[in-house]
Amino acid sequence: MKKKQIIGGIVGLIVGIIIAVLQPPAGLEPVAMRGMGILICVLVWMIMEVMPEYIILLLFCSLTAITKSLTFEEAFASFSTANWWLLVGAIVIGAAVAHSGLLKRLALYVMKAFPGTYLGQLLGITISGVFISPLIPSGTARIAVAGPIAKEISEEMGLESQSKGATGIFAAVYTGFMCTSHVFLSASFMGYLMLNYMPEGYNDVSWMEWLIWALPWSIVAIGGTTILTYLFYKPKEKISLDKSFIIKRITDLGSWKRGEKITMAILTVSLLLWMTERQHGISAALVSILAVCGIMITRVMNASEFRSKVAWDILVYIGCIYQIGGALSTWGVTTWLGGILGPIIVPFIDRPVLFVIALALIIYLARTIIASWIAVMTIFSVLLVPISIEAGMHPFIPCFVAYCAVNIWLLKFQNVPYISVLGIVGDMVDHNKNCIPYALFFMLMSLIGFIVSVPFWGMLGML
């Protein structure tokens, strides 16, 4: 283990034990202190990256059961929820899309539809990400396919590595294939995680409702960032791409394979059923499970591929982290915190524009200290959900702001998926040399997107 991990492990353990044995304040019981000691310990471990996060969270659930802070059934209850099974289906479908080669084919088809100019290809890459994101609940997986294609396009256009022009193409990949994770419920496992922070009666958000509620932010943040990226990074000289390059890449894929056709059919039906859930009444989780059955019955993936290509660690991770919000509620911590922080926060919630600005800026600041997306999103969502409900605000709003605001990369270490993308494209870009303006563009447009969303949310009765 690295020195940082050893120190983090010891610090987390000491702080956790101290909290666990403290006399509980008025309004809390000793069981809450035991549970909070375990929670603070694992949060420190996550922040310090002591071990893989799914192992830390599995320890959290196990230790809460061992210490009788929760019953076994309470500690692992999330593995029987509809949201967890919906995520199982989404991840298996995503694995099938990538495995079958359908993802690459769809990306190339969309890029082919755009002009060979710099603007045309920048838009083509971004919009291909918008189309593909709902199909795979992992931005990193999407970029693993799109990144190399974009790098080849940049080289074919004659853009030098680490030039502004090449950085603009890179930015289009990250905006289109990663930042669109916030736009669609099915585009990231973190969307399902976010829903689980909201109590029953609020967390039955359909695929289409999510899209509608996120639409103003999506248009401003994704569209505005794309415009600023083009204006800032466009090459001075006129360049173009010979479209035969993309046509050749499509030709190299050959005719549609059996697995691609079946996966495309299953995806199309699943998306239609997800979007119309309110009309037909079939649970999105059931649709996902049936889609998995279809993929396995038709042998798009065989048993060994099902074991090796599905991100089971993420499923364990999500199932365990789902429990944090429920645990805090069971221990009475959310009510206790609400009583303390409510008088401070409610005046901000009563001024929603000020609230979303303050929350986003605080999260931007927190992410300079805490590298984990999940840790920051969890802390702020769990804290603000009960207070927002009491103040008459739909909990989707603070959770969505937290979910979008954690995706920043002004400092490279803040964003592990972003670091992964840099590794995928190699020497195409240099973060310190070219990417900081792009990071600022997204932070600014994301903030404006929250502000623009406020009157829209108010019109929908969410405020």
C-alpha cells in the first residue's frame, strides 16, 4: 500500500472509533453514533483511496450489521430494490452493445452524417455522444470506443498533437460521451444512485421525466460548452476531413452482424418502453431484466462473457452505497441534521436561484479537496434531501445539482474518468497546456444551466 493509503486507513479508523464511542447529542441514540463512526471511517477511506471503493462499501454494510447498527436485512436491502435491478439490466445491455461492436458502428454513422469541416466533425462527435449515451450507463466505456476514433479524425485532419485544434476535438469527445451522462437516466449508474437518495414517493422518476427535468440544463451546459469550445479552439487555417476516412472505417466493420442486429432491436424496444413507462405501467426494472433475458437467450453474450464483461464490482458498489441514505434515516441522523441546518439552509432554498448557485460553488470547492465523485454527491444529497422536502422543493433539484457539479476537471486529479480519457487519447492533448479553458467553459455553462432551470422547475411545480 502507498503511504497515503496507510495514513488514510489509520486516520479513518481512529476518527471512526472516536465518533462511535462519543456520547450522543440530544436527539440521537448510541446506535446512531456507532453507525456514524463506521460511515465516517469509510468516507475517509474513500477520500484517501485506501482500497477499491466497492470493497470499502461492502465493509460498511457488513460492519453495520455486525455492530447491530442495522439488521442484516436493512444493511443489504438495496440489492432487492427496483433501482438496483434496473441498473443490472442497464449495465448488461451496455456490455452487450460494446461487445457486439454496435457502439462503434453507431458512432461512425452519426459522424458520417456531418460535414468534413472542423465545425462539422466537432458537432458530429458531440452529437454522436448524445445519441449513444442513453444506450450505455458508463461514460468511460463510451469514451474507450470514441476516443481512439476521434484521435484518428484529428490526425486525418492534419491537426498537430497538443494544438488547440486537437484539444477542441478531444473536448467534443468528453462533452458528448461523458458530460451527457447527466442528460439521460440510463447514461450512467450514478443517475440510479441519485434516485436512491430520494425517499419513496419522490424516487419513482421515469426515464422521460428525468430527460424533461434535465432539459434546460442539458441545452445550456452541453450546447454552451460546445459553442465556447469551437470559438476558442478552432484552428486559424481552414482544414477539412476527407469523408472517405469514416466511410472506410464503416466498411471495415463489414455488414451488420447477428449480435448487432439483435442488440439494436432489444435496445430500441427497451428505450421505447422506458420512455413510455407512465403510459403502459411496466416497471423500467422489469424491462431491463427482460432485456437481459433476451440478450442471454439469443446468445449475444454467452455465460463466460456474462461473467467477464459485466461490471459486477460497480453493481456491488452501487448496491452498498444505496444503503447510506437509508441508514442515516434509520438512525435518525437526517432528522437531527435537518433540525440543526434547516434554519441556515431554508432561507437559501426559499431563494432557489441563490440556492443552486451556492450549492454548485460549494461543490466545486469541495471537489478540490475530495477526488471521489460519489463521496461528494452522497454527502450533499443525503444532507439536503430531507431539508429540501420540508421547504417544499422536490429533492431531484439538490441531487441533480450535486450530480452535475461534481463533474469538473479544472485540476486533473479531481476527475478519474477525465484522467482515463487522457490516457485513452495519449499525446493528443496536454491538460495543463490546453484543457483548463475547456474545464472553465463547462463549469460556467453548467452553473448558468442551473440558473436557467430554476424557472422551468418552478413552472413544473417542483419549487
